[in-house]
Amino acid sequence: MSITGEKELEKLKAVGKAVSTTLKTMSKHLTPGITTKELDEIGRETLESFGAISAPKKCYDFPGYTCISINEQVAHGIPGERRIQKGDMVNIDVSAELDGFYADTGATFPVEVEDKRLQLLCKTAKNVLNEAISKIKANQKMEMLKKVYTRGAKKHNFSIIHNLCGHGLGRKLHEEPTYVPDFSRENDKRKFTEGMVLAIEPFLSTGCSWVELSSDGWSLCTPKGYFTAQFEHTIVVTKNGAIIVTA
């Protein structure tokens, strides 16, 4: 969607605050021994304190309120009885609806991870997201994101997951434009437009560039032995830059 006024922006900021606060609250409880289901319940309670509704639950009947993915799971991990362990790479993705508007945010957390390369993976993915958002403005080509992601990943010999990317949202969890950026096409001529609402989310990996659907029907995974970091914000595009509603 594209917003057309301050009232819509304020509603996006409200749901953005709900999901960003939920992500922060869940991260504070992310310690070895907690189950992903217990962590998901914390997410549910926090969303409900804002009057927000889990977007994956509402839109897709997802078997959880948030997506919690561990190690080779890159996205859409189902909360359950699995216990977080020291050394796990845990991605938490929180999206919700509030008063007719949607926002989406996420981050990868290294749980007492001693591996310096995995720490660098998370740092690089976060930096790439921030750099990309800092360059977004109306009338700029979306292909810019691909260039920023690729340059940031190559600097530290990481790869990019090509079949996962950002998307439009606002009145729904997933809207046009899809595939932001689109790694399947060369010379992508699409441009950011004034008021456009987008989820920006690079996925950087230790060597894999593709994910597959697991047997649970939800989780998207790399082969074992690879790790991935994802960071995500919901933004509104303006002629002067991007407004981050999930900051």
C-alpha cells in the first residue's frame, strides 16, 4: 500500500511500536533452557497488551503467534517444545495487525555464541539493513537494495539467500510490490514511490543462497551446517528518505 496522510502514518507507527516492543521483550527472555513455545507465549501476551493480533495467525492460520527459527531454520519456524541452547542462532520474526494496519519486524540473536564468524554474520546483516534503509527514497530504483546487500555480504565472504526478500504491506501482511529486491531479474527498473510501505529484510548466510520448505510445511531451511542472519524493519518511503515505523 501507499499511505496518503498523517493519520495512516500514525496508525502504522502504532502497530510498528507493538511489534518492535514485542520483539524486544522476547529477546530479553531469550536464554538457554526456555522453549520456543514459552517464548512465543511472551510474544502473544505482549502483542495483546497493545490490542494487536498476530498477523501470521490471523492471515495464514500459522501454528504460533510469532515465527521462531533456529540454526538451519531461516524463517517461519514453528514454536514448540524445543529448548534454546547455548550456541544457537535464533531468529524471531514478529508481525501483527492493529486497527486495520500491519507491521513486520525481526532480528537474529546469537545465544551465547562464541563463534566470532557467527557474531560477525549478525553484525553484518544488521549493518546491511541499516545502510539499505538509509539510501531508500522516492524515485530511486529498488535494485539499489540488491547492490547494497551484495556488497555488504561479499566484504566478509558471506552469501545472500536469494529466494527470501522484503515485500509490500500495510493493509495486509503481504502486498505488492513482491520480491523487494528481486534477485531473479537483471536491471530491475521498479522504483520506490512516495508513501510506499515496505518490509525491508536482508538474509545473509555463511555460504548458502537458497532455502527449501521443510517437512513441517512451514519452516524454510538451509542444509545443516549453514547459518543465516536476518534483520527486518517496516518503513514508509518519502522523497527525503525512509521513515522506520518499527524502530
